[in-house]
Amino acid sequence: MKRAAWLWAAVFLLALGVALPVTAQTKITWWHWNTPERQQHLDPLIARFEQETGITVERLMVPWAELKERIILAAAGGTAPDVVAVSSEWANELFFLQIFEDLNPYIERDATFDYEDVIPSAMEMWQSRDGQQFAFPFDLDISVVFYNRALFNEAGMPYPDDTMTWDSMYEMAKRLTVDTDGDGLPDQYGFANGHSYWATYVWANGGDLLTEDGTRSALGTPAAREALEFWKAISQPDVNMAWGEASRFGYPHPPAAFAGGRIALYPIGAWAPSAFFRDSATGQWLVDFDATHMPISRAGQRSNYGGGQGMGVLATSSNKEAAFEFVKFLASEEVQTVSGRDLGQFPIRRSIALSDAFIVPGEPPDNKAVYVEAAAYARTYPKVPNWAEVFDVMNTQVADFVADRRSLSEIIENINNIVPAILSRATQ
């Protein structure tokens, strides 16, 4: 009788949206790509979570480049973890393999978490076209335009601000690309597109990548064509430092070249300053920089790519309730504070992203609140099967256009001929 009464009470509490306590000594596994240096900031918090909940979290670090394939193999072999860190770069593929548990039922009956505090675009990033919440956000990768204040000062030019347009950004980049030694090669570049996405310019101009039904390319529209023309212009060597050009100055990549004073304008994610613009040994900033919004298109809009890291619960998990509790914990105020303050990541909670934990007084960029503002116009790639293959085709063709190997009409025709077959194959 007591057991029956407990079961009826449990049903009643679930109906009211009250989370039930997880059975003591539950064990879950979590795969992530944090380095030991980064993980050490989270481990004390996880230890407290384990003590308070009775959930033991076994942690395994898997390199980012290997994690997707490891998850696929583990899911097929019945050895998958309960929770896994997933990247917006490849999570879409895993969703269509039905690897993730839909978190909507858990969210709907949960009354313990402040979902209103989560930046809306962060949640939308991990939702399928039919509304499944296949992962929960952990951090955001939202691009803004960083600029080197010293280079603008030397040129006697005003700093870029939220009125910057495509055309004014191009003119700035043109003026700030300088050949100082007369050898015919720039020694200072106005721009670098190493972490830019041509798709964001298409979106900003009112275009799209696929048609609304997700069956064909949409790059042939006037808005998309105009955006691709601008992308070609801003990607030329008279304004843009190509990725390989950084080595000419002794830098491994353009972000390091920006920190070294060789680039004036660089769109890149909010994680970049802590990763590239600061001396890891001394903590000193290597460059005098600030940040502003992505430029306004000729259609009067902005856009950027919304990426980041999410946490997925595996559909094969035998401890889904405990796994969801851990996912919520990783999105909690205390963990998000550590993520923003100590790991330099863009928190997914608005209250933390606008607090001193992330916008540290006296620490650059001065306009760090722009990250949160930019999240409002962030978009994600289409959630369709075989998107990675489709995007690879589009990227190859756009690169041919930028390099003058094909005309814009030629690459759009090629894309129109190839993409529908890829998309239709995925539904057969």
C-alpha cells in the first residue's frame, strides 16, 4: 500500500510540473572537449553538484575534432555517454541520426529553472524545424566586429560604431590597408574574413540559403546575389588578409595578426579576446581594441551566425532524468558565471551576460554589451538532412567566385543543379 501511495504521489507531482529527486548514487557519463586547464574551473562546481544531488558524473575529455565520430560510433555500439557536449558546427548531423533525446517534455514539466533568463536565440539554436529541443545551450559564439583603436587613431579616422554599413566598412578597410615598405604587398590590412561567414551577408540583405520548404538553393535571388558580390569585394587582397597571409608576418593565423597590430577590423566571436588578444603568461592585453555591431546591409538589416556549444542527452541513456538535471546545472547561474568570468565564454543567461562576471569593469572591450545585443539578430544554418554536404558544395562554389574562377551566374547555376539532388536523397 505504501508503494502504491508513493507512485500516485509521484504521478501527481509530475502532473504539477514538480521535478522528482533523482535516486541517490545515480551515475552518469559526460563527454566534453574542455582542456584540463579549462575543466579545472568547472570541477569544484561539479563536485558540489554530486554532493547535493547524489548524481556521480564520470567525465571524459574527447578532442573537439574527434568527438562527432566518437559519438556516432558509441551510439551505434551501445556505449554512448548520457550527456555530451555538441558543437553547432556538426550537431545537426547527429540530430538526423536520432541520437538525441527531445528535451521539451523535461522542460515542460520542470519548475526549478528560470528559462526566461536564457537568451532566446540560444534556445532556438538547438531546435529542429519541427520544434524538438535536441540540446540545451551552454555558451554562445556570436560574431561582432573587433577593431584596433590604435590603427584608427594613427590614420586619423573615427572609430566604427553601430551606424557602420557594408559600404562604409569597405571604405574603412580600403583606407587602412597599407603597403609601408613599397614592395607591393600590404603590411597592414583593413579587414580579415577568416572567421566571417558569407551566409551572414546573404541573411542581412534579406536573402536566404535555401527555399522555405528546404528543397532548393535560394542563392539566385537578387538579395543573395548582391550579398555575394559584396562578399567577393571585401574578400580581395586589397582589403582582406587571407588566412595564409598571417604567416608572412610570423603569426599562425589572422586573429594573432590582429593582436599584433596587422589588421584593423576583424569580425569574430566573443571568445576571441581571451583566446588570442591576451598574453596567457602575463595576462596583459596585446592590442588596444573595442567592438561594434556587424555592418548594416544595403537592405538596412544586420545578421550574424549564431553558433556555440550545447549539451545533449543521448536517446540511449538509461538515466535521462539525472542527465537532464546535470544539463540544467551546466546552465545554472553559478556555472554560467564561471564560464563567462574564467573561461571567457559568452554566457547563455542574460543576467550573467550583462553582469560584472562577463562585462568586467575596466577590461576590454569597452562595448562588451554589444555581444548580447548582437545575439538578437543571430541566425543558424538550415536544419535539414545532409546540410553539411550542401554547405560544402556552396562554399566551394562561392570560393570559386571570389577567386574569379567562375562568374556569379555560373556558380549559382552549379549550385541549383547539385543541391536539390543532395536534399532529395536525404528524404528517400
